[in-house]
Amino acid sequence: MENRKKLLVAGILTLIAAGIGFAVRGGLLEIWSAQYGFTMTELGQITGGGLVGFGAVILFAGFLIDTIGYKRLMLIALVCHIVSAAMLFAATPVFNASGKEAVYALLYWSMFIFAIGNGICEGVINPLTADLFPEAKTHYLNILHSGWPAGLVIGGLIVFAKGAVAWEILMATFLVPVAIYGFIVAFETFPKTAAEQGATSYSGMIQKLIGPFFLILLVAHACVGYVELGTDSWINKITASILSSATLGTALFIYTSLLMTVLRFFAGPIVHRISSLGLLLASALIGALGLYLISTGTNVFFMFFAATVYAVGKTFLWPTMLGVLGERYPQSATIGMAIMGCVGMLSAGALGGPGIGYKQDYFASNQLQDVAPETFSRVKAPNENQFLFFPPITGIDGSAAAMLGDNGAAIESEREIAGEDWSTDKFEEPRKQYEWWQANKEFADVDAAPVSEATLYGSRMALRVTALVPLTMAVLYLILLTVFKKPEHIDEEVVEETEAIGAV
């Protein structure tokens, strides 16, 4: 199609919007924890809710593409993105009027609707790109997915404005690329799918997928979702904790995302030399090493090195997995990519985000109980959290930790600003935080250090345990490489492009 580059740009913009929303949300976790009193597990559930919605809709959209068409689905996604942004502006009024549980529900559902829009886009743009560029699927899928880290870079830069600009406005900045992709989608023509052209049927697509190769690919992609997106939900906050600087944590996040954006334009030449599965195996091993190195970091220079290793490891995982599927099952792309995307996002949302949050609570709470049990009794959350079949854990209350961190400055300022309105229902939840501070500030000098140390320990251990996931992926890729010998399609166009670039 003559307009295939325009449609590719629209697809990239959808991922930029998703990346902005994801990055800004990650940078706001500290604010949400302090302002609304969320524990790490609750924050993980909010971020996870967004990814769960993403995954469920990718599958749904994949089965609707041949009925509704690419274009109509993209317009539905546009509406979802707008509704999600509108909900964010009600968060603080809802919290002041109805408390923590109400704002938790509002943020969760806003993220869920945002993820529905993202999921529809993801369900469309992957098979669309494979259709538009059949001669170089893996190469152009990696270029398409450069939009994700590009959005993370932009979102990371936006996060620098937190504190100076209301978080609701920062979160809603994803509407800019949404407006641009909406304009392109409204006026451009989209191609027909293989099923619409009569080349295959739903049953035919599914039958081609059934087999051990696709099953192993799904398990591996579930691990990709956990280790890439689940970790990215937390990495900004965790690195900020390790470096004792939110600014450095955000700068590190921007750097790694920019590195990923650039590297994804070079997937094709790498695949030509070592194959798609070879690239995945190397990426998994490098990613595991990177996570472990980050968990041991103590200074800025080492952390930038560790983050570089981690970024190189995770760069090619998601789009190259889609490329492997497109190469082996070209006529099953709409369904196969939808199933893979669903599994990856469900894993990230239901396992990655909450699981990494739970691990932080688990290790931090256990350490604090061991070294300072009296401190733990004062700062523990009022409720238990549980993840899957693991034992319930009482985490550290986020608002209490924040008040200890700033010696009560923020809550004292809020009390002063509220003035006579402080006793009204509007400030019921902030009053509870203020009352906690008044009752416990005499222990602040004793409690601040052990709480900070326990939180840091929890972050390090959570990353260290998570490093086991890419090691599992490496085993799965090795099985695919050694057991399944079917030759992969080589993107000849990419080879020519690479030679031309080298000549220049």
C-alpha cells in the first residue's frame, strides 16, 4: 500500500501514547503512595490493573479484526484513551470526599480503560505491520515497537515536572500522540486481513498454531511480559530508592528507554546474522545479568552500567517474539499475535506488577520486623496483602514512610493550607495521616533510618528474585533452537538496507 508508512507512523504513535502513560504513572507512584497512603502491593495492583486490561483486550481485538476491521477498532481505542484521561481529574476530589478505597477504585479503573485503548491498538498494529511489510516482518515490528521506549523517554522527561505541575495534567499528556494517531486513522485507508480476503479462516488460523512450538512460545512470552513490563512498572521507583534520588532514578529510566528506541532500528541486521531465536536467547541472558547488577548497585556510575546491560537485554524481546510468530505462521498472524499479546500483558498485569510489589513488601517488612519491631508496629499498613498462593504480608504504610522521609513537612503544610476547612469531610483522609504524624513524630528520628533501609532492601531483593525469570526464558529459547529445526525466513530487504547504511 502507498500509505503503509503513514499507517506505520500511526502505530508507532499509539505505542508512544502507551509509553508516556506507563512512564508517567511509574514516576507518580511515590506521589500516590504519599498522598493516598497506598502500600507497595496496592500500587502494584493499580499498575497491574492497567496491564491486565491491556492483555484481555488484545485477544478480544484480535478476534474482532476480521469482523470489524482495523480502522473501526482504532477509533474505539481513541475513545477509550479520552475517557481514561477524563477520569484522572476526579481522583483528588474523590479521595478527599470518600477516602482511600474510592480513589483506589477510580485510579484502577482509569488505568484499566487506558489499557483497553492500548490493548485494542496493540491487537491491531502488530498484524497490520506484518501485513504491510511481509518482506521484513521482524525488522519492521521492532521499528514499530520503538514507539514504546520513545514514549517512555518522553514520559520520563514529563515526570521531571512533578511537584511543579499537578500530577493529573502530567498523566494526561498522553493525549497529544493520541490526537495525532486519531487524525491519521480517521483519514487513511487500511488493508484487508487474510481472512477478509478469503485466504484463510479462523479455524484454519488456529489449527496452524496448535503444536508444542507455539505452546512454548506462549510460556516464554508470559515470562517476557513479567520481566519487561512488570519490572518497568517499578524500575523508576526502585532505582530512585537505590540512588537516594528521584531525579537520578528518572534520568536512568530515560537513558535506558532512549537506548532501547535506537537499538530497535537495528534488529533486522542482527537477526540476519544469528536468527530471531538466537537474538532472544542472548537477550534473555543479558537481561538476567542486568537485573542482578542493578540489585547490587551502590553508585551512579555502576548503576548506569548495570542499567545499560539490562536495557540491551530487554530491547528486542517483545517485538522479536512477534517476529518469530509472524515468520513461522504468516497466515495466522492476527490470531497468533493477539494470543501472544494477551498472554504477555496478562502476565505483566496479574503477575509482574503485583508480584514485584509483593516481593518488595515481603522482604522490607520481614527485615524491619527483625531489626526494629517497634518501628514496624508504628508504620505497618492497616491491612494485609496477598499474592497468589504466597503467605499474606503486612506491608509498610506508604504515607507513614513518606512522612518519616520528609519529617512531616508535606502533611504539616497541607494542614496549614486547609485552614478552617480541615475539619470538613473533604479532608477526612489527610486528617488521619496528620493524626498519625502527631502521634508518632516523637519517634521520627528513631524510625526514619530503619524504614528507609528496609524499603531499599526490599527493592534490591525483589529485582534479584525477578532475575530468575529471564533465565527461565533462556532455557525455553534454547529448547526451541535445538528441538525445532524449521528454518526461519530471512529478511533480505533488511540485509540490503544494512549494506547501504554501511556504504554510507
